[in-house]
Amino acid sequence: MQVACSDCNLSRFCMPSGMQPKEVEALNDAVRRIRPLHKGDIVYRAGDQFNALFALKSGTAKLVHSDAGGNESIITVMLPGEVLGFDGLASGRYACSLIALETSSYCELPAHQLPRLSQFIPSIHSMLLQRAGKKFEDSLHRMALIQRPAEERLAAFVLDLSTRLHARGFSPSEFRISLTRQEIGDHLGLALETVSRLFGHFEALGLIRVQGKLIHILNVDALRGYSPH
Amino acid sequence: MQVACSDCNLSRFCMPSGMQPKEVEALNDAVRRIRPLHKGDIVYRAGDQFNALFALKSGTAKLVHSDAGGNESIITVMLPGEVLGFDGLASGRYACSLIALETSSYCELPAHQLPRLSQFIPSIHSMLLQRAGKKFEDSLHRMALIQRPAEERLAAFVLDLSTRLHARGFSPSEFRISLTRQEIGDHLGLALETVSRLFGHFEALGLIRVQGKLIHILNVDALRGYSPH
DNA sequence: CGGCCGCTTGATGAGTGTCAAGCGCCGTGG
DNA sequence: CCACGGCGCTTGACACTCATCAAGCGGCCG
């Protein structure tokens, strides 16, 4: 059974955010809802021709960029309600790969629908522009973060996940990180051993409790003391 | 005396790139040409309300992002023909500051002209989207670079400047870097001393010749051997 | 039950930041 | 015209963060 965009509880994060009801309807008609993904499934691959934007309905996914040397970097962890695929807009090819981190489901807005949609949703271009610009701002944030000490990076990462999950109705103090230590390292520019050690360190300080991928935040304020701002 | 967009020798880099002659004309009418800037002059400040896109006609400028801790990071060095200001599109406020590195001149496309322009240039939205996407891809590149060893970063920086200057008709092997060592460091995530030492190192290896801000590239291939691809 | 993968923990070293001193160039003012 | 002062740059010594290498543990799945 498919959920219409107007009934989707993620609409305030997703494309419909800021649209009129009639516009959401037009969007709804253009969107395709896709069979579930499993861990490791690839939504799109770096180099593939750009053919759609994607919105996550449930689960998590990672946006991975491989540089010339084959070094993998995780650009972002995608949470439900988020829209991705903008990395293909400029060149017509995706610059990154989008890969499911667990069993997930998503919606797809085919690229060929965009011209037609703009008749029903005049503001769609500026909305896309805003969202693409947001991705750029996010990348500014990440670049600044990557130059900070390891402690700050990990603290900021945990807090970022916490607030984004909270906004989606999940507990901000108790959640599962769907990334391995290696992947967290790839995201923060750290070795997996450093990630593991820092988790241990934060735990010893009583800031968090770590059980594998399960994180309990015990002292948000102290954690915030590490991450800049 | 003002140069029309259609007569500007930078048009193939600038907004007119890919436009029809009539579209360029409409663009030309919307653009304002601005008095020259001097070193240190600020085109826009982080936090200012987004009110225009900017194209550089001559000179160079730096796009600076300051993180919460007051740490300055130079996102890009802007060369003639390049368009900037996209960092203000998403939130309506500029996320960075754009500052002249030397005596420069630029054109301005006021934000309030965009709706009107889209009537004459239907493709303008997708062009803007492409350019904003390009900025995102550039930032991916920079993020990957910042995690590489210092030698690679500096080599890649010099080669990047070289090719971009070459594309604009300047010598690819002999040019002036308008940044201080500190600013190069801010761009590459290095201390200014490291930048200075690496220049000395490359010079000792016979790859380049350095005289203050003047760079001669003596062995491009060897330099390419450092930067990843 | 066995093997593998993800994780932890320890030891070591390389790559860079930091601190410090000194040099040269250039613009300013006497 | 020259002396002075400041800024940008170089060079050296040192410290420290974090990557790397290595070993071992535990849980999960076949």
C-alpha cells in the first residue's frame, strides 16, 4: 500500500515542504515509490547518468564519494525525509554513490518529470536551487569540521545525528548508528581505531554510553563543549 | 566605457556560456557593472542578505568561510570569468565573504532581476542549478584533497591555478599567486610554515621556481605525480 | 563448532602544527 | 635620502596528534 505525499509524515522534511496542497498533488503524481532496499543496495552509482532525485522514506543510506586514489569518503548519512541526488545536477552524472545502510525504502522523482512539474509548481526551480545550495552549505560545514581535532569531529557527528533524529520524532539521546567504525572514520577523516578510542574516551568521561552501534547520550552539554558552537 | 556581455572576452566562462545571442542581450540589460575594487575590499559579507550573483571581470578574489570558532577557511580563489554568490541561494544569506585579493572589477546580477530574466532566458533556472551543483562538486574535490598529505595538496593547488589561468589565456607555467602563505594555508588546511617549507622542497627538487608570490612551473609532469590524478 | 568480521586495545612513528628567531622588502616619516 | 618599523616569509627545534601496524576478543552466521 502506497502512501500519498500529502499523507506522508515526512512531508515537512521532504520535497512537499513549503508547497501548496495542489502542488503536492502534482508532485505526488510524478513520484514513483520503490520496492524496499536492503543493506548494501545501491540507489545510484558515481558516474551513472542523472535520472532522478531520491527521497528516503525509512532506513538510512550513505552518500559516498571516491576520489581519484580510490579513497572513500562518506559525504553524508541520509535520514528519512531527506532528498538526495543533487550531485548529478551539474554534470548530468552522479558524482557520488548512494548506498543503503540497512533495510530502507525511498521515493523517486524522475528527472524527465521536472519540466512538466514546473508548470504545476512554478516555485519548483527555486526550491531545487535552495536545496542544492543547502548541500553546498552543508559541505562548508563538513570542511570546517574536518580540520578540527578528532574529539570535536566525533562529538559534532554524534550531536548532529542526535538533533536530526530528534527532529524526525526519534529519541535524541538513544539511537543506533548504522555505520561501522570504519565508515564513521571515512566520514570524519579518521582511522577506525581513532573512532573506537574516542568512543571509549567519551564513555570513560561519562558523556555517552556505547554498546556497539548503540549510543546513549548521557551529558549533551559536555558533548557540546567539544564541538564548535 | 562598459563592455557588453556579448563583447566580453570572458563570456565563455561567465553566465553567457551556452546562451543564445538574444538571451545574452537580456542578460546584459540586467547586469550592473561596478567600479573597481581594491585589495581587501569586500564584495559581500557572510550573513549579508543575498542580493546578487557576481562575476569577476579582472583580478582575483577569495571566498572565505569562517566557522563557529573564528577559524578562516578559503573555499576558493576566484578568477576572471567565474561567477559566485551561490552560497547565498539556499538560506537567502551569504554563507561566506567574498574579498578582493588585488585591484579587480566585476559585474553584478541583482537577485531581483532573476524572475524577470527567466521570461527571456527560459533555461536560466537549469543553468543556475547546474552552476550551484558545480560548486558542490568542487567542494567534494576540495574535501577529498584536504585529507591527502600536504605535498599533494600544494601540488594540486598549484596545478589547479595553472590550468585555470591557462584556460583564460594566461601562461600556465609562470604566474603570480595573489594569496599570502597564510592564505594558501587557510585554503589547504596547512600552517603557513608548512606551505613555505613545501615550496622550498619543490624548488629543491627542481619542480618549480619560487620568487615570493611568483611561481614558475619547471616540471609539470613531476608535479602531477604528486597530486592524485 | 569454526571462521570471519567488526571492534577494541596497545605500541610505535611519521607528518604537521606550534613556537621562536631572524631576514628582506617596502612604504612611511623624519 | 635614509632610518625605522612592520609585514610577509623563511628556517630551525620541538611537541603532539593521529595513522599505522599488530594482536586479540566477541558475536554472528553458516
